[in-house]
Amino acid sequence: MAILEVKIPPMGESISSGVLAKWHVADGATVAKDQPLFELETDKITSEGTAESAGKISFKVAAGSEVKIGQVVATIDPEAGSQKSASGSGTPGAVPPPASDLRPPASAEISPAVRRIAAETGIDPATVAGSGKAGRVTKGDMLASSSEKAPAAAAAPNPKPPAPAPSPLAPAPRLPAIASATAGPSAPSERQTRRKLTPLRQRIAQRLVAAQHEAAMLTTFNEVDMSAVMGLRTRYQDDFVKKNGLKLGFMSFFVRAVVHALKAVPAVNAQIDGDSIVENHFYDIGVAVSTEKGLMVPVVRDCDTLGMADIERAIADAAKKAREGKITLADLEGGVFTITNGGIFGSMLSTPIINPPQSAILGMHTITERPVALNGQVVIRPMMYVALSYDHRLVDGREAVTFLVKVKQAIEDPARLMLGV
């Protein structure tokens, strides 16, 4: 069979390069068909490359290198992989190795106990003669090897004789000088770590700065009494889980509330394109998701047609894909409005930045029990601050405040979502 090339796959018309962040396999390893091979970071998404065939892989590009779409980063030799498998099965008439030389195959599972002892003692399980089934290394084998090495280490001669005791008449030794700010080039490496920005982080930085420079951004605030939504979740959570197989969260209420407000204030569901205003008549809502690589905003499509369970499931699926690096460019494009929830990290109040070319973004925050005035009395209620950042070039203050009030009313009285008032 011919040697196969592993190429960087196309990621979309707007993506021409990326960084091969890491290899999931070792150079020269035998890989299986569809096995994940590498992680690719671009300025928009992080994705995985998989093997199109089984065989032995040979790297052409090191981890951390910038690569172009279509570039060959490795080759796979199917014949080398099959020959390795055949040689592992043995040949007729071959003399088996002595029992002391038996080793478990590379694919054999190493038990957690063996891994723990290996980490504690530094003993490589591959160097230990296994007494388990098929030559597998057991916990007892590791303990025995550890006890054999301990006496040997204790009996080893000390290569450095003890230093003679200082004479009472000798001057006291001088202490080493404390490193100053003008220390040599090795000093910063001990106090700092430097690494290059990933393409995704660079893109996030560019978009955030551009949003602040290009839009006349303003933020308005309000507070929401979460009692009604929390009461509904408590009352119907068990039935919701039994029927849908997932929990009812707060985000689905806010998605529905945002759709309700966008219908009432269409100016917020618009965007500027050059010297034109583009009015959107659909409701694709972006939900910000925090990942190890940075913030991503997968889009939930046609939220005006989805039920609460559909919204919760779509958000959960999108968040999982984003955190696993399996999200696609299509999952991130086309949103008309964004919701971000800093409250899950404990944020009390913030001013979120618009996600261009959208004209507004809603920031949710942590729920805190606070004293509020209600019907002439001071009562304790679970309150949340909400913030709407908007592009003042397109959205006036009256429209922004009206939008946020509509969201507040829908959350405090969820029946409005059913009646559309």
C-alpha cells in the first residue's frame, strides 16, 4: 500500500493557516483509523485532525509550528503498521524468551495502582518483569522492584566525603549575594514564563479592541428578582429531567426573554454594514462559553421556535463541542445577539463588550440575596444585576432601556413569555 499523507484540512474560506498546537500520538507510533492525531489552533476555532488509515506515523512538522491549510504534517505507512502487528504474534519455530524477559505488550492496560507506584518511585513499569496474565505488571511486581532498589540505594557509597568541620578561628563564610534587578539573562526565566499568543487569543484580542474603537459602546444596567424563575425550577425540575434527560437551567429563560425583547424592540436586532442598517428578522442567539483556549460564542439557531428543553440541549451540546475542540466555524457564525454569564464565576457586575457585527450583548451576573423594597416593606430576594452593552450609533438610550426592562419583566413574570406581552 502507498504511504498516505496527513494534511491540514480546510477550515473555511476565511482560515488559511493555524498552529499545530500538539500531537496526540508519538512520532513513529502505530495509529488506528479515525484516531485523533493532532490539535490545530486557528484564529477562530480549535479542531482535531484524525488518521484516515491505520499504520505507522512519521512527523514532518513539530508541535507548535505554524502550518498552512493543505500542508503535509505527517505520513502514515500502512504496511509498517501491519508488519509490526504480524511480528508481535511470533513466527513458527521461534524460541520464546525466558520468563524474566517477558514484557506486557505496549497496548496492555496498566492498572491505576501500578501508575501510582511508578509516579511515587520513578520506576518504569516497562523495566519490571510482570507476573500477571500475559506478562502484565502487577502492583506486587512494582512493590518488589521498589524494595530491591531501596537497599541497593542505601548501600551505595557516598561519592562525596563529608566536609570538614570549620575551625573556630576561621572567618564566617560569606552568604551569597541576593540577585538584583540587573541580574543576568537567566534571572527572568526563573521568575517569569513567556509563551506566544495562540491564534485564537490573538483574534479575540483584535476583535475586542476593534469593538471598542469602531462602536459607540454604552452600557445600561438593571436588576432582576429571580424568585419566580427559581420557584419554577424547584417546582418542575424533577419532571423536566424525567421527560427530557437534562436539567432546566437559567440560560434557557434568558434566551427566551431576549427573543421576547428583540421582538418588542427590533432596533436591537439590527447591525450596521457600511452606510446601511441591516434589520434581522430571525433570532439566532450566541451564548458565550469559556474554554481553556479562550472565550467562544456558539450560536443557537431559531430560538423563537425552540422550547425550553431544546434550548438547554442546544446550549449543552455547543458548550461540549467548544470545550472538546470539536466546534466548527459554522457553529460560531451568524448570531444576532449574545448572552454572557459572568455570574458562574462570581461576577457581581460588569460591562460586557459587543460581539461584532452585533449591536448589543446581555451580561448576566451572580445571584445574591439582598434586601429590597416590595409593597412598602423590606424583604430579602435573590437578585441579579443585568447589563446591556449596545452600539449607540444604532440603538438609542430609550430603546436600550426598554429592551432591558422587557428582559426584566419576562424573568420576573415568566407567564409573559407564554402570552407574548
